[in-house]
Amino acid sequence: MKEEKTIVPANGYLMLFVFLILFFGGIASTIITQNPLFLLIIVLSLLVAPGFIMVQPNGSRVLLLFGKYVGSVKQNGFYWVNPLYTKKKISLRASNFDSERLKVNDKLGNPVMISTILVWRVQDTYKAAFDVDNYENFVKVQTDAAVRKLASMYPYDNFADDGHEEDITLRSSVNEVSEALEKEVDERLSIAGIEVLEARIGYLAYAQEIANAMLKRQQATAIVAARHKIVEGAVSMVEMALNELGKKEIVELDDERKAAMVSNLMVILCGDKDASPIVNAGTLNH
């Protein structure tokens, strides 16, 4: 048998009633009749006792008879099974797994620290019990392997200045990365009968040895982008000023004076500090 078989054993309350009748009936008969043969009834009742099992909600018992798989009990309740059965308890509850922070290389080769939060539960008790050695350890190992593979598939962030422009990155594409991680982990854990309910990145950062360098790079990129916007706006404002002066014929400016005006306006508009104006008390020529 290579697949799970769900069974419903005998009612435990009925067998408990039979056990009590045999046990106390054997004791009473032995005392009354003084016949030691009734002790066999007491021994028989004691042999029945190990067959009682209790299955809690979202729990299960895997039954084996001398190494042969008999079936799995998933319905909660009080039951009685063959006392010779080996009963292995497997929880069907959802479990959380918060992996350790792993140092891996992203698609561009940058070392990053990454961890994942996994929500899983056992779906197939046969696979969980017999297809893998230890299904809980199997979850941990395969999740770490899936995270390492995922990190190597995507860059940490986009670097447009280096020509690396990706649609999906580990930092910004949270939903897409989570879906890819969940699919990868689910494929790996299906051999153990594990169902993946959710898989998400729990921690993500550059490794310590390059964190400072990458922070400076991000700051430099932000400064360059801000300067670009400032220059673009300043050019637009200078152009507007020259057009308005010429349209309203406020002052006649030759090319040399236009160049000086443009230079002064660009210094004022693009400077980090406030400009200190100098009042020209003479004429345009002095």
C-alpha cells in the first residue's frame, strides 16, 4: 500500500463496557466460586485494555500490525482497535516554522541575509510517517533549501545605473516572491504529505560586510536622482524667465548678458545654500 487509508475503528465506549463486565465479572466469579479458571477472564480483559485510543480534534493515529500499514484514524473520538496494533500519533494541526537567518547570494552575487516564515500541516499521514524519516526535520531542511534557491533567482534590488533592471526583486516584489517561495516549498514537501498554507519572507537585508557600502550606494543614487530633478526644474524656470523678459520687453539682453543671467539663476536654483544677493547700484554695463 502506497497511499493513505482512512478507517473508523470500533466504538470505544462499547468496548469499555465489555472490558468492565469482563474485569469485574471475573473478579466476582473468582471470589464467589473460588475457581481459579475465572482468573483467565481477568487476564483476557487486561489484554483488551491496550486497544483503547483517543483521537483529539485535528489529530490522527497511524496503525501498524507487525510492520504492515493498516490504516489511519483521523476522526476524533474514543475508539478501540486491535491491542497488537502499533499506534503512531501524528498531529494534523497547522504549525509555524520560522527559519534561521541564512547568508545567501542573490542573482547578482551580493550576499544577503534572509529568513522565511512557513505555515504548514500534515495532509497525508501515510507519506508523513513512512515516505520520510522525520517529517518535521524534513520541513526545516527543505524550506532552507527552497529559500537558498529563491534568493539566487532574483536580485535584492534594482540597480538601473549598472544596467540591471529586473521586474521582480526580493525587496520590492513581496507578493510575487512569496508566491514563488510557496510554490517551491510546496513542491519539495509534497513527498512528505505536507500541505503549505503560507510562505513569506520574514527577514531580508544585505549581509553585514556589504551593508554599509550598499547604504552609501543607495544614498548616492537618491542624491543623483534628486539633483536630476532640481536641474530639470531649474532649466525650466530659467527658460520661462528668459521668455517672459523677452515677451514683455522689460529689458534687452544680448547673448553675453543672457549667459550671465542663466549662470546666476542656475547657481541660485541648484545651490545647497541660500544665495546672498548683491544689489547692482550702477547700470547693466557696470
